[in-house]
Amino acid sequence: MLSEVRQLQNGNMSERETDLLQAAKVLDFESYAEYKTNRKRADEELSVKLMDDGAYGIHSLRYTDAPPRIMQTEVNERCNCKARLMNESIVCIQNPQLWKK
């Protein structure tokens, strides 16, 4: 796990690497490996678009007829707590203000 953290710290620190580094610091190896796999899938299958009302829509590229998940803020502003990272959700219950009502 330490080698993964070092590798991420030596990278270009894009939003993806920053997210993975945060997860590597919080999760055990098995949970981190699953998070990294799911993060890769999300990067390939999801698209975030700014909507007309200023909210963000998270659209599936795989299921194009599925309605978007709507958030008030950008995805990278979500909580980095262990509960959210382990449950692989976009936000945890600590951040209900992120979801559009």
C-alpha cells in the first residue's frame, strides 16, 4: 500500500490521482483495490455535465436512457471520509447538501 501511495504522490496529481491518494490513505489494501477498480469504471462510464440551472448532472455513458443523478456541487467537492470511500458512493450522508432537492 505504501508503494501505491508513493507512486501516486510522484504522479501528475490530476483529480483522479488526488482522489486515489486520499482513498489509499484511508482504506485497507483490499478496499482500496476495489475502490480503484470502481473509480476506473466510473471514469470510463460516467459523464458530468453542468446543467442550465447551475447543478451538475452525472450521466451514464453505458445506459444513455437512464436519468442523470443531480448534484448541487462538482463531484470532486464530495466528502473523503472512510464511510463514503468504502461504500463507493458519490457522497456520504455527511454531505446531504450536495444533492439537488
